[in-house]
Amino acid sequence: MHSKKRYQNSNKLRNMPLFKRGSMRRLRQIKFYQRYLRTSLKKLPTTEIIRIANPFWLSTPSMPPMLSLEFTNYCNLRCPYCSSPDNGRDKGYMSQTTFSNLLAQFETPGIHFVRIVGGGEPTLHPNFADFASRLAVKTSFLTLITNWQHVDDQTLQAVIEAPVDMISISVDGMNKTEYEKWRVGGDFERLLDNLKRLRSAKAAAHADILICIRLMLHPTQQEKTHDMIKFWRQYSDTVQTQPILHFGDNEPVGTFTPQTVMKRCAMPFRTLDIHWNGNVSMCSYSKCQLDNPNGLQLGNINDTSLETMWNSPTMQQCRNRHRTRQPELFPLCNDCPGAT
């Protein structure tokens, strides 16, 4: 169900606290969450779905239930609002050795959900098809977040046959001018063609993959959100809207400034971020808090187990801070822009 109300006063919306705009966005996305839930229930235990949604209700597991995995931080696009291109981190591709060491971590049960994402475009990795196929065997639910511009037959086959359980394709606007303005280096017609190929391949293989359009929203697009969602539904199973947030001193044009509204965070209870070189950071927002592109480092999977890092004193203290709502226990999280 989507709200049919058109918001004529865009300035009022831009000045509204982000959590209120987020409430509107959630109302528009009921269909997305319904489709996502139906898909995930086929693969994930109910307790793990609850844990990912609200981990405070359950005890902390011995292994991270979710991993955010970066195959590479190289990207084929130069989106002006993206912090990845010049964030100061070394660039590279995950090696076979690092990937094998990652897979070894799955011998300890408990990792149910893997998101292939990171600071670059995953499909650029020369071993993308192999890595995705091997990961799908190891985890219950595999998600790919991509701009879906770099698609050859091998990539398409891997996504369908691995299988990837959900592919989330990030887009801007709803026409060539808008898309290519924000997706610098991208081609609107190529994207649409790749989306059609994906839908055809899914139908031919009777694949149980959820195709999700991840629609990036700018403040100036509030009035036409409904029309944009309607356009992208032609090419997907569901559409998820994502406001573009800004985490810096100088606000770029076309982004929302986040406002901290939550007392506690779920991230330390459900996920770890793994970079292409094997480095593991506490969370994706710790880089903002430390003013360090690598964030708060817990270790490296080439010499330290995920279990050790997940249960480290740092992570335990961070969780205790959020469970008990005592900010002084872990000051790094205070005023975090991710708590919106």
C-alpha cells in the first residue's frame, strides 16, 4: 500500500525531522516489507528474522547473524553524493586467500545472512560469479546490492543459479536525464536492458529471487516519489525507497542531513563489516565517529576468527551501552549519525 497524497510543500518536508519522514517512507513500503518477509521466511529461522529486526529481544549469539561483505571498493560510477570514491581507504579486490579464510569462518554455525555490498560495485570483481556461488552454499540468505550496470552472461547466470535470494539494485530518478545526472558514468538504457534480462532469466529458470529496486531519494524529489515508485515497479518485484543522507561538514546539494533520534543501536547485535582486504570494522558508521576511513577495527579474518572479534571486549562493552541505555559506557556511539 502506498500513500496517494502528494506533498506540495517540499520545504516543509525537508525541514521535518528525519524520523518523521522515515515514518512516511515506511508506510509507503508496506509491500516491500511484505515481499521481503515472505522471501526470507522460506530461508531463515523465525528467530533470526526477529533478531535482525529487533535484536534487543533476544540474547546475543556466539557468531554474528549477519555479515556485510565487500568484494571490492572500486566502482564503475561516480555518484556525486557517494563518499566511497575519495574516502581515503586503500583500494583493491578481495583475494582468493582472504575469501577462503572467510568461508572457513562458516564452519562455526550461526551466520545466517550475508549482504554483498561495501564501498564499491561487487560485480566488478573478476571472481564475482565464483565467490557468489560459493557463498550461497554457506549461508541461508544471500543479498546482492549493486548498480547493475556491469552485467555479462556469467554474472547474470551466477545471480540466478547461486542463487542470490534478493538482488537490490540502486537507482536514481526515473528517466535518462535524472539517472545519468546522479549516476555519473552510468547508462539509463543499459540499466533498463539489464533489468529486463534479469527478469527474463528469472522467469526462464523459475528462480525464487526477489528483485528489489532501491530508489535513492533526494529532497527535491519528495513530490514525485509516488510516480517514481510506479515507474520502477515495471522492472522489479518491489521498490524500496532510501533517502540520501549526508555525514560531513559541508552538505552537498541533494542530500538529507541526518538527525540523531535514537538512544540505542541494533548494529552491534546483528552484523559486522568485512572489507576487501579482510579487515573487520565494528560498524559502517564508526568511520564517521573516528574521522578514520577504516572505522573502528576489530581485526582481520586472515589471522583472527570472526567469533573472537564478535565476542571481543570492545563489542561486549558497546552492546552493554545500548542494552542498558548508558551512553557513558561507550562514548564512541554518542551522537552517531547512523542512529536515525
